[in-house]
Amino acid sequence: MAEQGMWITRTNQELREVHIDVDIVAYIKKKKIGVDGHVVRMDHGSELKKTLESKPKGRRRRGRPRLRWLEDVEKDVLEMEVKLWRQKAVDREDWGGKG
């Protein structure tokens, strides 16, 4: 951050005080749900929609499964207790600023 023409390093505590009402995790979750709502409203021929809705074939590798975008978004929507979110995303007015 520049103060009086010089750059200074701020601590995490100082950043929290400056950005008091910003919860970065909630902000990112909201944006991810918003992007997914946008993709749900796309035409069925869209490559992005096909990619998002496709189910991987074959077997997963051994070890911890990789996180998948849609699974993560659906988990976030469940935490927010939004029911029928895909139908709501299609109707922009119902979806509103929720995602």
C-alpha cells in the first residue's frame, strides 16, 4: 500500500481493519454460484454448458479425489439452504442478487 509516496507492508490484522466488511470466502462462493447460474441459463449447444454438465467417464485415479467445480458449488448451495437452485437460476428475477 502506498502512503506518502512509499510502499509499506501491512499485516493481516491491518488488512482486516481496513476491509472490515469483506468476507473473501463468502465473496468467492457467491461469485462461483453466480457463474454457475449464468452457465445454467446458456443455450444447450454452448461448449461451456456441455463441459460443466458432462460426467467424466472411466475411473478416478487412486488417492484423494480432485475437487470438482460443480460439486463444490452444490455443496455451497446446500450450506446456504437454497432449494431448486438450477430452476431459480434460469429465472433471473427469482435468482436476483443471490448468486
